[in-house]
Amino acid sequence: MPDLPKKTQPGLEISAEFASNRVPLTLLSRRFFMLRIDNLTYRIGPRVLLDQTSVVISPGHRVGLVGRNGTGKTTLLKLITGELDPDGGGTETPSRWRIGVSTQEAPSGPQSLIDTVLSADTEMARLQAEAETATDAHRISEIHTRLADKHAHTAPSRAARILAGLGFNDEAQQKPCDDFSGGWRMRVALASLLFTEPDLLLLDEPTNHLDLEACVWLEDYLKRYSGTVLLVSHDRGLLNRVVGEILHLENSELKLYQGGYDRFEATRRMQLELNAKARAKQDVQRAHIQKFVERFRYKATKAKQAQSRMKMLERMEPIPENREEGSVTFAFPDPTVLAPPLYTAEDVDVGYDGTVILNKVSFRLDNDDRIALLGANGNGKSTLMKLLAGRLKPMAGRISKSGKLRIGYFAQHQAEELDMAATPLIEMSRKRPRDLDQQWRSQLGRFGFSQDRADTKVENLSGGEKARLLFALMTCDKPHIVLLDEPTNHLDVSARQALVQAINAFEGAVVIVSHDPHIIAMTADRFWLVDDGGVTTYDGDLDDYRALLLGRRRGSQGKGSDEPGGKNGGVKGPNKKQLRQAAAEKRQAMSDGRKRLAKIETTVHRLERERSDLQRAMADPKLYEGPGGDLDALQKKLGRINKDLKAAEDDWATAQEEWDRESEAVEGA
């Protein structure tokens, strides 16, 4: 652990008082804690993003910063770096620590990638330049001592390893930045940041420009990082495997939870339930006291007691209501049924401008397929998606598909094709000119657009709302095949979960490319590996693929225990590939059970929403002023919904038991 600054609160020493926790935290934090946020307040106009919130993060800890889109996570990072000035309170870090933060600006210019990364350590570059011209022996000694401390002799190899991990081979590392697209240059920016090894590493959605392969490398790198990390991410798997604490930003307040994202979610859910019970108990107590006061406040014999209870009410600290933001729901409309197969390709070559990217590709898609594409960026995953979408024509081979087949295609770059001056309603009307206003709004409502947001200009929508608009436009024709090319960028955790539910409840086929392993694990039944100019079936699961990638990076490819002469040499029996094949077959057999479970979950959620709507309607006092028939109708409808909900919950319990048994069988394979 690097040394903390020596200048601290005068007279503060490690002692028995520290061991017994009698020294004030405000004093200890100045010396013993890495990052201190103290009564931080920040406003944008009338909106308060942070309201007198405080938290302390210990050195060497890896912390995930989470919260709904728009709550102020990026703003908090800018306050920590000093890019923004707070309206109250502040942040404090030890004076010797270097802070590094991810940037949205991609490097450019004629400099090679390796030189761009090396130049990111400005102190080392300055010392190396000075070493070539210095003449004073004492200064030369100081320079070389400092360069040795910074391990300058290993700098080129360290920079090369980081670039390789992010997807740049030796040849690419020697090319100038200007030869690469914006997305690839953003990887260079990340490589430059990691190369500097700051004491406090602030990362804001670092996986947005990465593929799954680079994400696996980054995850492994961060788990071994010796400094302190504050990571903004909506990638549930990354937050589970990398960080040890979750910092939650909600309702302008920061709260630190122990563990990864799953543990945070479970802890928070428990706290919300306890808070709701305590608030309900307090409401009953308040009502009881208020009733006593109203009854006896004007009676002389009870007036004193009534006054006492009124003061009790004033002193009673109200338990705040949980102000949960509205959840986002997705719903892909089910297509009409077509006879299988939906799509077949036989020995197809596809590419650009006469250059073949993928050759001799053969596959088929059926109605219930859930397929994830694996392979590094540049290997042809997007090319295959464009072939399926009809945006690229085959250069050779044969494609067969139904004349009635409809395909929906989602890609992040499509957001740039939206009319910024239009509204979601206008965009939908252009896509479906023959539909009525109610049909347009209904389709937008499937993806969380209220009436107000449907009438908001696209330029004023958030990144997540633009993504949801693309989903709404993509599925408005009820496609039989849905193609999703990196669909999770700009979606927060709850929106990603809604996307998982929509995919699992969809009646058609899905082909997905994503750097989010959680999305793939929750939706895909099969994997296609796009590599070396072809497309092949991958029989393993994501854990196998992660191990394969890390093995390649660490030089262990080809040293499996089932090789001749390996640890199992001469022992007959199923090898790893055969075991993975068996597991893949079992997972395929689970497909129907998973879909049944997803449909039942969708039904339960719908019935719960309908019940809540009815209960709110029945709580309206105006209902009891009108004819009694309206109330009777609502009560009968509520009874039917309760009955249907109970049956759906019973079905869900049965399906869940079956799913658990099948999952255990697959895990044991």
C-alpha cells in the first residue's frame, strides 16, 4: 500500500485510543483513509444532485458506484477530480496521491499507439528527455534513481501488454492513432490511463467501447490492481466479480454497502422492507395518538394529556417513504408463426467492396433460438449481423428464408440516424404511417415512454431513452428475428434486467452481441464463435470462454490436461470438449423450461400491476360518491385478478423447482 501523506492533523498518532475507536473519525480520516467525501452538496439550477452527503473510502479498496441514469454519478467523479466546484462541503484525498480518470476524448495524431501510451506518463517522459541532456552528475543520479523507481526499463513491455489486452496486436501497436476509428482510439485512451497506474483510478463506464474479450481482460486486470478504484458501471457481472463494496447514489445521498452487486441488492431490498414495516407501524401509532388528541383536547379533565400527546407527535421523527423511481418495462410484441427454419445459409461468403470477411458460412435459425456471438472486435460479428439484417448481400453461397420473414435490427450507431428535432411519437408515425395515434403511443409505452416523454424532442432524451426508442422502432413491425448488436450501452441495471425479461418472453429468435456477460448468460442457449474468417459452434459456456481467453493472454493455450503427455495423459475417458458438449446439450434441453418460466414471470408482473391499479382506483374517495355499481364491478375484477395471480404464482413455483433441478444437473455436468 503506498504511503499516506505525512502532513496530517497535528498530534494524531496511532495509539490505544485508535484501537478502541475513541479517536474521532473526522480526525482519523485525514490520515488513514484514501478518499473522504464530507457534506458534499452540488446543484444544477433548482435540482439538487448531492445533498450534504458524506462517505469514506479506504485505500486499496475497489468500489462500484451505482445509481439510476441521471442521478449524478459522473458529476461526483468530476467533483472528486476538481473539474467541478461543489456548492457545499467537499472531497479530500491525500496530497501525494495521483488521481486518474477515464476520458471521453479519444487521442489522435501521427504518433503510434505504443508511443501514445508511453507518453501518458508525463513524468517519465520528461525525465527520459532530461536524461539525454543533463550534465550535472548529481542531477543525472537523481533522474536515473527516479526512473528506476518508476520501472522505466519495463515501460514498453507494460504498455504493450495493456494494449494487447485491449485488442491491439503487435502490428496495430506500431500504427498511428489516426488510422483507427473513434471506438478503437477510446481503447487507447483507456490503455493510457491504466499505464499511468494512478493511486486513485476513477472509471466511468469503461466497458462501453470494449467487446466481451477486452472486458474479460479488463476484469482480470482490475481484480489485481493495487490502487484504489472507483468504478461507475451498469455491468452486473463486473460489479460482482471485481469490486468489494458498492457505493449507491440515490435521492441525492451516498450510501456504502459491503460486497458485490448481488449482495448490495439483497441488503438494500431487506432494508427497504424493514423501513416500510417501521413506517407502517409508526403511521398506526400516529393515528392512535391523533385520535386521542382530537377526542380529548377540548375536555378539561384530559386537556393536559392531550397537550402531552401533541408534543409527542411533534417530537416523533417521521420515517421517510421509499422514493423509488419508476421501473422501466420492455415488451417485444410476439410475431406471427412461421414454419421452421426461419433462415438458412449455405457456404456463404460475405464482406465489403469485394473483400471477403467471412467465408463458407453455414447455419440455420429457428423460432426459439437464442444465440450469442463470441469473438473479438474486427473478427466479423457485425458483418454477420448485417448479413442477417439484409444490409449486406452474400458474395457467394445461398440464403433461404420465408418471404413473410420480418427482421428487427438494433445497433448503437442507429441513434445517430434519429431526427434530433423530432419526437418519439413523430419517429414512430414515420415508421408506421398507417397506424393511429393510440397505436403509436401504445408501442412507445411498451418501452417506458409516458405521454410526456413521447412528446419530448429526441435531442432532449437521455442515452438510455434513445436506446429504448430504437427498441420501440425496431419491434413495431413484430419481427420474427431480433438482432441485438451491443444493446446495453446507456442502459442502467434495472433497464438491462427489463431487457432480459423481454428477450426471454419473446416468441421469436434472438441473435445477440454484447460485452455484458450477465445479459448473455441470462438469455443465450447457444454460442457461435466468429473467428479466423468463419463461424463455428462453441460448445462451452461463458466460464469456459473466459478461461480460454485468459489462458491465451497468459500463454497457456495448448497446455490442457487432456493433451497427450499432460496430467491425464494415458487416462481414457471424456475430455473437456466432450464434457462441455454434454453440458451444452443439457442447456439446450432447458430452453423450453426457461421460456415457460419467463412467460409466467411476465404474467405475474402484469397481474401485480393490474391489482395495484385497481387498489389505487378503489382508494379514490370519489368512487364512493358515485353509483354503487362501479364499486361492485371493481371488486369483482379485483377478485378475479387475485385468483389469477394466485394460480400464476403457483405455476411459477412449480416451474422454478423444475428449473432449479435442471440447472443443478447442468452445473454438475
